[in-house]
Amino acid sequence: MPDIVVMFFILGLVAGILRSDLAIPKATYETLSLLLMLTIGLKGGMVLHGNLSWQLLPEMGSVMLLGALIPLMLYPILKYVIKLSVANSASIAAHYGSVSAGTFAVALAYAETAQLVVGAEVTLYLVMLELPAIIVGLLLYRRLDKENSQKSELSLKALWHETLTNKSVILLVGGVVIGMMYGTVQGSQVTSLLTSSFKVVLALFLLEMGLVAAQTLRPIPWKQWKLAVFAIITPLFLGTIGVMVGTLLNLELGSVVILGSLVASASYIAAPAAIKAAIPKADIGLAMLSSLGVTFPFNVIVGIGLYHQLAVAMQ
């Protein structure tokens, strides 16, 4: 049976498909997403307290390389098999190279429920995958779109600023730094409330994600069946790569599962904002359809458990 937090996503998905009047106020959703990012950062930072080491550099370097390579691997499939435009191919490739913080939160909750050992550094994977993927996606667009090869609506410097100052990144990185500085004991007056309510916040966040996912699927976009198939096959392919890399790096089982889940995920928060500004010709609706409408539900309901089984088989 799925983790209880996943059931809240399914509840929201069913309610959305049935056109229920269930709705979470926008301000409440914004608050939930901010709390989720901050709590993830704090949890990771507190575990890193006193455990940060230069030995993490090869691991972080490998994760960053994955973030840069994924858009390069997926672009030809999106352009020549799915038959999307250069702008949409680069956009969706960047979304899949980037990561879903929601998927990370569910994978973290899954690992905790299954009592899997998780390395202190897993929260850093979010940033290590996110940034290179978005940059590579823009570079692909600049290089391959003939109409815009000599000009770009957003400079690389501006894109770095857009990506690094995104509220999710700020809260995530800030939470890691604060948690790492104070640890569990010193920071308990503030952090204990947030970390103890992590699953409650995640459950409500997933309820809203279910409602939003249903909206992207209504009406069912039959014309985009190729993209829908891509959005199911791709997480399996990428998740396998993530599990293989984690196994080769001799990570803890829980860390391997989380890395596989992250690599298999697609961004629907940070990447859309950055890509919309960097590639105005891209249809963000297509990216949201594949990342949030198909890949996110697949990973949350089925994928994470599959990556766990694969990780166990490889060890």
C-alpha cells in the first residue's frame, strides 16, 4: 500500500478529474510550498551539521554531471521522435534535467517509512541537478534555434540570476545553511515544529498537486499521446541511470533510492519560471503536461517503489 501522503495526491487527482469544487486557496498553497522547501533544507542541513567533508566533492560532481547530461540525452528524442520544435524540445529537456522538489519530499518520506539509511548530503542533490540542467537547456536553444542563434531574450548572466534567486532555491539553500550551522539541538526551538510537521505539510501540498495535475489532463490531450508515452518511459530510463550511478558511488540504499527518484523526476516549479523567461517561444503548458500531469503522478504512485526494488537488486 502506498505511503499515506501519496493517498492525498490521489485524492486531489480524483477530485480534480471529477470536477469537484475542492480547492486550496492560492495563498495557502504558496505557504505550503514555502514551508516544504524550507523544511527540506533544514532537515538536510541539520543532518549535515558536523558531517560536511571534502570527500563529498566527487559525489556532488557526478550529480552535477547528470544534471548537465540529461537534457543533452533527451533533446534528440523530443526533437526527432516526438517531433517538437527546437524551443519546446530544449524546454522539456531542461525540465527533465531539473528536478521535482515534491518528488524528493515524497521519496524522503518513503525512505523514512521504509527505515532506509539516507546519507546526509541528499538535499544537496536538488541544487546540483537543477542549475546545470536549466543552463544546458538554454544553451541548446541558443545553439540550435536558427532564428535566435545570434540573439537571446535573456542573457546567460540574467538566467543564472533568475535560477539562483528563485524563491525555492533561496529557501532550500538557506535552510541547508541554517540547519548546518545550528544542528538539531541548537536549532530545535525553530526547527522542531517544522520538521515534526513535515508529513502534514507534504500531504496538503500533494493534495493541491493532485488538483493541478488533474487540470493539465482535462480535457485529455489525445493529440499529445507521444509526449505522454515519453513522460512515462523517460522516468524509468532516467531512474535506472540514477540508481546505477548511486550504486557505483557506493551510496547508502536510501540515498540511491532518492537519487534515482530525483533523476527520474521533472521540475514543475523552478524550471518553468526560468525557462519561460529564457525561451519565450516554448509552450510551458506542454512541459507542465508531461512533468506534472504524467511524470509526477507516475513517480509518486509507482516509480519510487520501483527504484527501491531496482536499487536492492543492484546491491
